[in-house]
Amino acid sequence: MLRAHTVEDVRRAEAAVMARLPEGALMQRAAAGLAAALVELLDGAYGRRVLLLVGPGDNGGDALWAGARLAARGARVEALLLADRVHADGLAALTAAGGLAARDLADLHPAPDVLVDGIVGIGGRPGLRPEAVAALEAHDGVPVVAVDVPSGTDVDTGRVDGPHVVADLTVTFGTHKVAHLVDPASAATGALHLVDLGLDEELGEPAVEALQPADVAALLPRPGELAQKYTRGVVGVRAGSGTYPGAALLAVSGANSGLVGMVRYVGPEEIAETVRTAHPEVVGAGRVQAWVVGPGGGDDAGRMLSEARADGVPLVVDADALRHVDESLPGCVLTPHAGELAAMLDVERSEVEAAPLEHARAAARRWGCVVLLKGRHTLVADPAGRVRATTTGVPWLATAGAGDVLSGLVGALLAAGLEAYDAASVASWVHGAAATEAAAGGPLTASRVAAQIPQSVRETLAGLG
């Protein structure tokens, strides 16, 4: 499991570790890891040109100490000092190793091979001062390596307010931070490299998690030796309308991916015929362990939701049915995109997109259920405040019907016996992995994502062995 912590968690853990170490040892570990990552990125140190953008905090100190290590290996390292006071020992080490420091960009050589963002530490506020913005603009197109987090982003919320660094690589220390996993800040992180500082024993519960393949494999349902179709779970789908008949087929395709023993479809007869033609194993009304409600439901979505709720089983509520959620739904999963969640919370869509973590948590508390907020990094939040971010998937997944497939897959995992939080986060991960494999670097349709799910599950389970 990839775990991300808050600034407070990190500082408390660092203080505990530093109490057992010689002064400055933790910064030296960080600097060594940063220098090693830069050498790997540059494919060497000798003759490389490195420009450090140095602010007043410890991230600036990390950059200076790393620069000193690179200068000692033959790199041309220069530091643009963006604050009246910077880390004194780090600056002395850089100049002693042959590096150059200046407060005016005109006093430094042009055309570095890489920029190192040590502008703002993890306690900084969103946004950047004009001199930092000017330095970044002057080197547009030069690869950027952020120290710990891209400067100008909010570490604990993932918010971005004003100018900020967009990194090609972020080298972080001790643990991942919330901003690395939560948009919009995570979109500025680039590739992510963690330097171990020995903080694990001092860190508490993470603020955000991200499932890894082994976690997914451990959670995926597998039939036992005595399994039969009913014990493996039965999922029902209430979806589709004359306006959106394809949504029902896609939701059924996500549900009918082999993870449950049976799929039932309840809807207009003309759509049911289409569903049975594509999936002859799908049957009609009967008892289920979970319902998927809403994809393409149109004006009938409210009725679909009422009928499904009468069975007293967990629900996946998607698309049109989300407009009819008016009370707590414990054990259920809501699957909105930003616009749908904005309507549910009576806020602007831009507010949800600016702070998806805050709004997903608020919705989970309000309705007493798991909320799967779809996006580049989909977030799954539960009423207790736990959050998982999905890091699988590709931009090609932003295609019509992909959410219908996802809702069906969540429903299948609910019916197979997973708790709502696990069902939503595992489904989101598998959905993203299937999309990545099906796209193979190119265009994608929702139908291809659904078709790829069994293979993605197979490969994930094989990795467990």
C-alpha cells in the first residue's frame, strides 16, 4: 500500500527520528537521495549543468546540499537564491565544492540541463512569489525536479491556487504526501521517487492511500473449491432507457466480468433483449446481493432507485439515480463525477475540481456511504474519513460509457462480498489497469475496457503468486 501523510504527521515523525541522530543527519540522507536521483535523471554528473532554485526552507537546504554533492562530482551547479535567508550550511557546502550562488538570474549561466525546485518547503502556502515565477518562465522547457513537493501546491489538500511548479520528477522524503496523490496538485508532481528516511515506525495512520497490485490481488474475490454460482454472489443491474440504451449494456458488461456467479438485468424488454444477445448468461429479475442503479436511467432513475432500495441490499448509485439520493445509504457506493457531485452538494463544479478531497469526504459524511469521485486520480472516501486514490488509468479513459462499466464492476465486487470501501477502490484500480492495457498507448472505448477486465484480473492474481 502506498501511504501519504500530512505535514503534521511528517514533522512529528522527523522530530522523533532526529532526536536519535546526530544534528543534520536527516538532511544529509535527503540530500544524498536527491543527488542520486538527479544523477540518474541526467545519466551522470560530470559536465552536467544544474540550476538550483533556492528558497528559505529546509527544501532549499536539501537542494543546496545535493548541489554540493553534484559539484564535487564535476557538475556545474549554480543556485539562484530567492530569499534573503537561505540554509547557511548548505550554501557554504555548495560554494566550497565549487558551486556558484547569486541573487540575480543575469549573474548565472544560461541553459541548464535541469532545474531543481527548492523554492518552498512542505509548510508553504499555495502560489509563488513573482521572482520564482520569473525564474521558472525564463527556463521554460527545461526539466524540473521538485524537492519533496512541487512548490506552490498545498501539501495537505492537493489544492492549487495561483502559479506553481509543474515537475517532471518529484523526489520526496520519508513518506508520500497527500499532494502527490490528490488532484489538482498530483498532476504537477510528475514521476515520483521516494527516499527512505527511516520514518515508518513514527508515522501514524495515512491521510490517503493508494492500492498497489499486491493489495488488489489480496482483496479480489476468488471462488473456493465448493463454490457455486449463488455463493459467489449475484449482482443486479437496473439501468438504461429509450434515450440511453447502451448504458445498460455497458453496466452489465462491467458486472459480467467473471467476478460473481450471476448477473441479473431488470429494465425495458427491448433493452433486455439487447443485453441477452450480447451476454446470453445474464438472466432476469430475482434475488441479488447488490444492485447497480442509474446508468442511462433518465426519467426512470428515481423509480429504479426506489425499487432497488426495497430489497435492502447494498447499492451502487450512478448517473441519473444520483439526483434522487435524499437520505443516508450505509453500505452503499455513490459514483459521481465532479459535475454530479457539485449538483448533489449544491456547489459549483469548479469548487469540486479545485478541492476533490474535501468534497468527496464531505459527501461521504453527509450520506453515510462510500463516495467514488471519478477523475484523473479517482478518490474513494468513506464516512469515517478514510480515502484511497486510484493511480491506474490513462487519459484515453475519459470516454463515454466508461463510468457505466465502472459502476457494474463495483456492483459485482459488492455482490461478491467485499465491503463498500474495498469494492469501490478495487474496482477503480482494476478499471484503470484494464483501460491502460486495452489502450496500449492509443484510443480507447468503454466496451474495450469491459472486455479487458478479466485479463487484468488474471494478471493481477498471477502477480500474487
